[in-house]
Amino acid sequence: MYSLKNPEIQLWELQHIKKLEGPLILSSMQRSERFIEESMPIVTQSYVEVFHSKPEADSYLMLYKFRNLGGCWYLEELHDKSL
């Protein structure tokens, strides 16, 4: 079974997000300009996984995991393999 070794957990406040160099999540227009495809292989009423990948790449660039709590969607995990 696969498991992460020493996962890093960070709670980001709005000020941290505003200081990021680029957008945390690309819009559909930004994905189109960069030839990035979006897929959602797991979608339930309370959980969604979103992959951003390039058609010619072997694996995903970004994986976002969202959870619905009390009617609001929260970004629960972010895996960035584009670096």
C-alpha cells in the first residue's frame, strides 16, 4: 500500500494565498492557453478529486482534493508535481 512519508500539513490564511506568484487553481481559459486538461475521476456529494495534466505527459501536474462541509467546498489537499 502506498503511503506518504512525512507529509507536510499547512493551513494557509488568505494573506499567504494573496502572496503566491501565480493562481492556486487555473481557470478554464488559463488551462486552455497552457494545453492543460482537467479530469474529475472521483465525484461524490461530499468529495471531489480534480487532476490537471498535459496530454503528452505521463502523469498529472496537479491534484486537488476538495471536501464539502456544511455546504461549502474546501481545498483539503494539493499535490503539485509540476516542479
